[in-house]
Amino acid sequence: MERRKHYWNGRWGRLARMDILVFEDAGTWVVEARDGGADGKSRWFELPDEDHALDCVRDLITLSKIDGWREL
């Protein structure tokens, strides 16, 4: 599985940090939404293609209601 994109909400600390990672593995796209940094809780979404994965990322960023997201 190869990481293709990584988004971060720009906040430090276990309680405030959020990351969204996009992976691709043999044509299957996976989005990980992680709250709390490396030791935090993750939700996983499996999607059929890159367009759907990026739509999922946009939805997650919008639903977070946090400004300052950036791609790393």
C-alpha cells in the first residue's frame, strides 16, 4: 500500500490534531481519517478510484469545520 496524499489540520497536540491520509493499493483507494496524531483513533474508507477518494477527503475536511487544513 502506497501513501499518495496526507492532509493535516495544522494543529498540535493529541486532542486537536487531525490527519487524513490517502493510500492506493492495486487500484483500490483507502482514506484514513485519524484523530489525535499517530496514537489516535482512525476511521477507514475503501473507495473504488482516486476521484471518490478525493471526494471523501473533501467531505471529511468540510465536516470537521476546522480551517487551516494543508497538504503535506
